[in-house]
Amino acid sequence: MTNTTSNFIELQPESEALGTVSDFVNEFIDAVQPQHLFDDFSRQETALLSNYLEVYGVPRQSTVIRAGDAGDFLAFLITGKAAIVKNLNGVDTVVHELSPGEVIGEISLFDGETRIASCVTTEPSDFAVLSSQSLNALLADHPRLGNKFLLMVVKLTAKRLRQALTSPTHSALDASL
């Protein structure tokens, strides 16, 4: 898999490209396991998918997603912590604290609209990034795995929507950006 770029690195020039997730597949599996996102994936499928995800090290207080920007990637927080920040009535408000294994940015990746919130690291963090180019390559190279990945993201988005609609105090949709 060749390196495909996204605007992730452009948002934070101090970020460090660390290679593909295939270089850190055990750490990736450990990070996403508590979120149960890949429960239906075999280790072999996760390893194959890892070739399409780029890893970036990001310093504390870095904006990795900015509200209003176009979205051409989704990202999994692998290590560290980050906050989803939304401007509510003119005040930047933390609406969700991200934990390792959580995914951000999937809605804009799929619908082509601008980001609805920002994501700022609160400590040094590593992200596994899937660009739109890499997603298209995954679907072309491994259609069954690509569709399985898409189904996982649809389930995650449906779960967040259900939580947002059934709990007035829960901000699950804000994590989707």
C-alpha cells in the first residue's frame, strides 16, 4: 500500500508521520478493543486493513480536526487524549472527551460536508488515519473487507445517533464530527 495523503498532516505541521498501522498492529488492536469496533474482524483482516491506515504522532494542544473544514479522512485515537470542541452560543465548549480506540471524522469523510466540530489533543497522542484515497484503495483492492469496514462505521454512526436521540444530555453525535 502506498502512502496516500490527507489534510490531517496539513492541520498540524508539527505532527510526525510514523508509518502505517501495520508497523503498530498490536498497539492498534489493543487500543480499539475496548470500543468493540473490530469485534467482527479476524486478526488477519485487521492486519490487512492496517496497511491502509497511516499513523501520526501529534503534540499536546494540536487541532487535528477543525470545524468548518472539509473532511477527507477519519481517524482512530490510538494513544493519548483529545477533546471534541464545539462552538455553542459563541463559546468553545468541550462536548466529548476522546479515549483511545474511538474514531472521529467519519461523517464528513462519507457525506463530503464540512466538519461540525473541532478535535484538539489534550496530551501527546497518536492517531491512525484513513484518508478517502486509502478507503477507495481498500474498496478496490479488498472489496469484502472494505465493505465490512463500511458496515462497522455505519453501525457506529447508528449507535451514536440512537444515543443522541434517546439521551438529551448525551453528546454522542458530536464525537462524529
